[in-house]
Amino acid sequence: MEKEFVGTCTLCGKSVYCHNGFLEGVVQENHTLVCFACQNKTEEDKSL
């Protein structure tokens, strides 16, 4: 299993990796990287 460091989450600072071509986060419209945990929390906050 190939694991490659991509960058850090701009919200929490967690390392974000790519596993076999699958990014463990989201690149936002402003070209920043956010991990899935922060992305999910942001979406939950917006729905309230």
C-alpha cells in the first residue's frame, strides 16, 4: 500500500496523505487542503 504525504489540514494541522491515488481530504475552491474530519465538522456546522 503506497502512502504519500500531500500536505497539512489548514484547519487543524493534521497530516493529509494520498493512499494509492485516494486523497484523505478535500481541496477547497481557494486551493487549501482540509482533512475529512474537519470537512465533515464544517458541513455539520453549516447545516445548523
